[in-house]
Amino acid sequence: LLPVFLLLAAITTLLSYLFFPGKAVQARAGSFEVAWWNIGLLSLALMFPVAFLSGILFPSILASVQASVGDRMNSIGLTTLFNTTGAAAGPLLAGFALLPTIGFQWSLIFCSVGYALIGILVSGRSSWSFRRAVGLIIIGLSAVLILILAIFPYHRDEAHFAHATRPYEMDDYGRSLAHPIKKVEGISDTFQLLRLTNAFSMSATNPHSQRYMRLFGYIPLAFRPESTDVLLICYGCGVTADAFVRESHLKRIDVVDISKEVFDLADSYSGINYSNPLRDPRVTAFVQDGRFFLQASPRQYDIISGEPPPPKVAGSVNLYTEEFFSLMHSRLKEGGIATFWLPINQLKVAEAKAILRAFHNAFSNASVWASADQEWIMMGIKGPGRGVREEEMGRLWSEAGTGADLRRIGVEVPQQLAALFLMDGEEIDRITRDIAPLTDFYPKRLSDAPWDEQATHRFAWPYMEAAAAVHRFLWSPLINRIWPETLNKSLHSFFAVRESRYLSELMGSNKLAELDLYLRGSRLRTPVLEVLRSDEFRLSIAERVALNSESPPTETLPDLVAGALASRHVSEAIRLLEMERNRESRGVNDILLLTYLYCLNGSVDKAETLVAGNAGSIKRDWFIDWLWAKLETDFGFRPPAD
């Protein structure tokens, strides 16, 4: 019967793969909401049938060996020896040879054919006789296997890859957002690199991700400008590493990631001024578990930054525990700084507080920072920290590499760094007073329950509200100790910009009211670009295209208008909008923007003429009522009669 079971295992390997129920699990946020039982269900469907038959094969092989050897003791020992050797060598062969070279689908086909070949080798000539029942079964199973291999859909793996990327490739209206660029099947992970536009992903090079990921590097560099060596735990897309390599004073940058495939993809990312940071001679990459690296390495660092996968992704929880944060603390030099990701938009409020409590238990001198989003950055200082002089901090903005990069991500002046502050250790103590920390022994303090967006906003909002945030910053004992007091002038406007951007991103806003705030209340470029749905990346591309054209293509005009306003060149923005009018490609929003800009530029009569000429296109609603009142109050604009 041994050949029968081997052929059954070969057939079952293929059928389990062909009927694998991948579509049975489809979380709205991809892997972030897949529970353990979902993973168990998929594993059961793929592995149990073959594992069950493999369990039957062992005693069948043992009986066959006993029949050949005769010595019961030796036969058991030999069979167990080879079984154990195979159990040890098989994963090594699959992980280090098959998966990286031929991929998961061909690896399964290889295993199936292997079962069949062994079945043929151990079968005698008499086993293939039509006169015996076993012979008929073996011939029938062989025919079935050959038929399956003949009609096998060899592009089946593409369906599984597509299923994994589908949540990111289409929006709710069926519009395409992304397409795969590269696939890597490796020893520890399978990755698909997607080029994604205006969507959500775990690690990315889009402007929003660029900002907070680079701040993991720039915040500690600002508060410890004498730093020379850095440890980065988890590489991702290399955005944080790219920020570190722009700092010319760093002498050593160690990067640790458990996945070799993450490093293999480093040359595949694209972006304005992006280069592979692993090519910098100061960078050393380690394929190693971050926690084990901290335990094993005796080296101490000026800065340790960590941005692992989200806390609720399988296998990540132990990178957010008090014990792990204590390891980070132990590997810092005196006065060294650690930064670590806290994505409160993927956690229940109590869970976020449990991580905050764990971090503060490890770092008595802890604080939290964030841009206008819910991607928080925990910062811990080993020791009391020292005061930084204005000229020391300002060096990041004055040097070519770091200064241009900071301005590109929207941190244009040192005072904006202050407007990233959320809370210090005293506030962490207050809000986590009754919260137990996340620890190795209690990992289920992070539940499988989805996060509550409204509760998260209620938790975050008091720290984003400008007036309270400025007061909290100025009265913080930590800030008074480490922040240069000479930079405390006119901070409220920077906190107000963050509050406005936060509300806009979270709940939407009156875009013209926002634009008016930024144009007349600050000199910052990035908020103007963002409210007009542009950024430095888009603007750079639009300017290059326009430079090579006799007249700017229509599709570049919105970004060029945004760029002109970001530079406070109102007349140029008006010229571009008038050019759009001449091409008859202008919508109502462009008419209203041009009306506002005419008034802002002192041409109220042009604004009134424009509105009168387009009265049929402008439908009266709350926004129009607000705009007419705003323009009348601020500029003397006379609204059209009803």
C-alpha cells in the first residue's frame, strides 16, 4: 500500500493548492485585521490533507523497511533516523533553495512529483499488474496525477498574488490605485512591491509616509546633534535610513531587519532624490531579529530608532513590550535617544496607553511627538538629556542634505519641530495611571478587536488643539530642559497649522478657509501645497514637464498653481488660472479660487466681474454664503444679487 499512499500524497498536494480558499479571508485593511483563526483555517486547508497522509506514510514505510531488513530494532532505528534527518533537511531545502529560486507554486509541484517518483521507485513490477486490485489503484492514481499535471493552471500563483494585493489596487469605486512592480519569494517573507497612489499600505514612499518616517531620524538628531552612530531596527522602504544617511556627521549606521528580502528590494523603490541608503559606506545591514540583535550586540549607540510592523500584525507584539524597550535603553549611550513608532490609528485607546506605559517604564524621560496625523513617535532619553542651543539645532536646516530634505517633508523651520510635541512623561503618567503596561508575559493586552476611530480621535484631539498644545509645550519640564528658549517666539501659528491640517485630514474642511489661514497667517510652503492637493514631489514633476513644453500642459496647471501660491506669487497663480480659463478646462472650484485670489491681490473689480460672468455655474449653498461674506468683510467684495 505504500505506493498508493505516496501517489495520494502527490495528488493531494496539488488539489489542496488548487482548491486553497484564499478568498475566504478578506479583511478590509488587508493583513492588519486577519485574526489567528483565519490564519489557522487557511493553514488547515492547505496543509492538513497532506500532513494527514504523511502521518500514515511513516508506519507504512516502517512496515516496508521491517519486511526488507528483518531486524525489528534496526529497522525502527533506521526509519526514525532518516525521518528525523528529512524533517531537519526538508525545511532548509525548501526555505533556502526551492522558495527563493522557483517560488511557492513550483515548490509544491516539485514536492508532488517527488512523492510520485518515490512511489514509483518503491513499487515492484507486480504492483502495476491489471490483475491485482492494488495494481489497478496505482495505475488509476498515476493516470489522475498525470491528468492533473497536464491540465494544471500554471498561472494559478498569479491569482493568489492578486488576491493579496487587491485591497490596495482598487478603491471603493473600482478605480485603479496601484499595480505590482516586483515580487520576491524568499527565506523568511514573500513581498510584493506595489506602486501605490493615494491609498494605504504598511510601508511606503508617498509624501505622508516620507514625513513621519523621516522624523524618526530627524527628531533625535535635532536633540542630540553630536551623534555619530545609529541603530535602525526594521528597514521597511528605507525612508528612515535615507534620512540618517543625509546627516554628514554620522560615522556608523547599523540597520537590522529579520527579512533578507526587505534588503533585496532596496534598489526597487523610486522617488524624487531617493537613492538606496544601503549603498552608503557608513551603513551596515544585518539580517537578524531586532530583539536578538539588541541582546547579543555589546555596542552602544547615540540613537536607536525602531519602526517595526504594526503591533497587531502576527509576530510583532514582542517589539512593543516593556522588556524590548528596556533592551533599547540598555544599548544607548548616556544621553542617547530612542524613537519608536506608535500607530494609535491601528489600536484601541487602552492598547495605545498600554504601549505608552511600557515605553515610559523603560524610559523615565519619555515624550511623544507627531505631525498632523495619528502616526505618533515615542521618544526616550537615557538620562536627563541636555539643553540644545539654537545654532546646534539649526544645523540640520542649514546643511544642504538635511535642510533640503526637512523642507521637502514640510518641516521648514526649527520652530515646526516644537509643533510636533504632544506630551512628556508627566502627561504619560497621568493618562496611564490605571493602565497595565504591555509585557512579554501579557501580550494579549493587545486584543484582536478592531480599533475605534471615533474613540481614537477623542483621545488624540486634546493634544492637537493648538492653544492647549502650546501651553503644554511651554510648561513641560522636559522641554524647558532640552529645548532652546530662543526658538519660543511665535510658536502658536505653527501649532495652529498642525491643528488645521489634522482636522482637514481626519474630517475634511473648508479648503479656501484653510488656504486663507496658511497664506495670510504663515510663510510655510507645505500646508499650501497640501490643501491644494499637491506636494513637493508632484510640483517637481510638473515643473520639469512645463519646462520642456511651449505652454504648460493642462494636467500640470493645478500643481503649478499650488507651487506659485506656496511661494506667495499670487500674480503668477492668477496668470495660470486665467490660462486654464482660456482653455475652457476650468471648473467651479477654479472660478471660486480665482475670485478669492483676485481679492487677495487687490483686484476686487476683477473678482466681481468674474463672478457675474459665471453666475449660472455658481450654485448658492452654505459654502458660497461663507465665501461671499468672507470676501465682503476682508476685501470689500460686493456679492452678486440673488
